[in-house]
Amino acid sequence: MAYTMDSTVGDLLKDGRIRPLLDQNFPGLAANPQISMFAGFSLRMAVGNPLAAQFGITQAKVEAFLAEVNKLA
């Protein structure tokens, strides 16, 4: 399954292959206690959230992350 900007944060967190890449690209994000609030958000929605900048989440960074993640598929 290919991940896209329409995939949810929860989908990424559930995939054990993805979590290490998530931690590598966005340190501390997966372990953040508030991440569950965003589980239903698509990546597109998450990037648009004002809190995204606190975690270094930008459109370009998420697109690069998705390219890396989809190589695993």
C-alpha cells in the first residue's frame, strides 16, 4: 500500500515499518502524548495545522518522507 498526503497519521503510526522512519524524520513526534489527537488527520491536514511547525513538519519534508516510506512497499 502506498502512502499519500491523504493517508492518516494513525495509519503511519500503526505500521511498524514506518515508525523508525517517522522518528528519524520527525524526532519525538511519535512519542508525543498529543499525537493521538492527530491520528485521524490526513497528512495534508496535519501539515496545515499551526502546530506542525513546532515539529518541523513542512509540505516538502512530508513529501520526502513519503518517498522514503513508499520505497518499503
